[in-house]
Amino acid sequence: MPCADAHDAGRKRIGPMREIIFDTETTGLDAKSDRIIEIGAVELENRFITGRNFHVYINPDGKEVHPEALAVHGISNEQLADKPKFAEIVQDWLDFTAGAKLIAHNANFDVGFFNEEFARLGFPAINPDIVIDSLSLARKKHPMGPNSLDALCRRYAIDNSMREKHGALLDSELLAEVYIELVGGKQARLGLEVVEERDFSATADEDETGRFTLRPRPEPLPHRLSEQEIAAHAELVAKLGEKAIWSAGTQKGG
């Protein structure tokens, strides 16, 4: 194997920032008694849509879809009869979201349903520190509203004409574009770096806390001015006379 370059010793490699934009459809509005019947999610890396998605329909295990919910998403119990139960897809979901922030519109609703599903299976609840509510972001950025997903699509000129009914994957795709705008838009993403490189190999030592202590360079840096440039500058200063600011600075030891 080739030896690592000494310059690489001072570099810290950081992986991409992963965020999962997700949405759910449910049998009703009560997280305690209703069930998740669809999950859709879109992956972002450094605020770019990667094209990797998660989408699944879920059998609600005997829970009937409420008529009001059916009118919103159009997913019937008959359509869900042959679909997997939550217990059968939970590990796939955990694998897809591992290490990522979770972003949802009105996140308390979706997270509440996930936590109830997890509790039924003995899984821990979602850590609230990894959850970002895009509705809260929108309300802070646009306090006069409206801030529904449809309204934000109109505000940011995002085409949502295909959204005749709610659907978890379609809504996640739309929310991903809205979220990028909420956090600064496409221009802000251009300044993000996938890899952070810090070269302290010649000038600092890192202790176990990650702090750096500066030490002298093994060799001084070469002077940026050539001998000819230095001589030309001295000649110019001499012509300007004793009142020149460069002359005064030199006399004061500057």
C-alpha cells in the first residue's frame, strides 16, 4: 500500500450531511389508536436531493381507515390488505434514516405516529434533537403565512399541480424542494463542502480533546518579495524624502 502523505495527517474528513424529508399517511388523526398506512421519504445530502427515496404502503393490522382520512389520501383498506405490517418494514426504515436529521411538515404529527408504532414493538422513541419541523421554519420566515405545503409551493414557484390528493412520497418530494428554499435556497447550497480539510501538520499539535496548540514552523516561510523588489522599494522611499510615511515608520522601528 502507498504511504499516506504527511500533509494528510492534519486533515479531518467529514462525511456528507444527510437529511431525510418524510411524510406519512394514516388511518385517522389519533396517534394512540390510528395507524400509519404509508411512508414516503426523500434523502438530501448537503441540501441536494440525491434521488434515493423510501416508499412503502403498510397494512394497518385491522384498523379501519376513517372516511375523513380516505377523502384526503384516497387509500382504502382493500388497497392495503396485501401490504406488509409495520413490524415487517421497521428495520428498513431505521436503516434508511440512520445518522440523518428527520424533517417533516408539522413534524409532531408524524413523529407522534412513529413513536406509537415503535412503542408497540418495543423500540425507543425518536430523539427529538434530530427532528426539524419545516412548518415551524416556515412560520418564522413567513410569519404572515399561509404556510401549508401547497401555499409554500406557490410562494416558491414549485409545481404541485399533480397533487390532487395527499401522498406520502409526492408530498416528501415537494417538501424537499420547499425545505431547500426555507433554509436559504439553491444559492446557499453552493457554499457547502462535503469534505473539510484542515492542515495543521506543520504548525500545530492536537491533543485528545481536539484542541490545537501552535508550535514554531520547522523552517520559516520564504519571503514573498524578491531582492530586486525590495531594492526598488527602498529606492522609491529615498526619492520621497524624510517625510514619507514609510521613512517615518522605519525610524520608529515599524
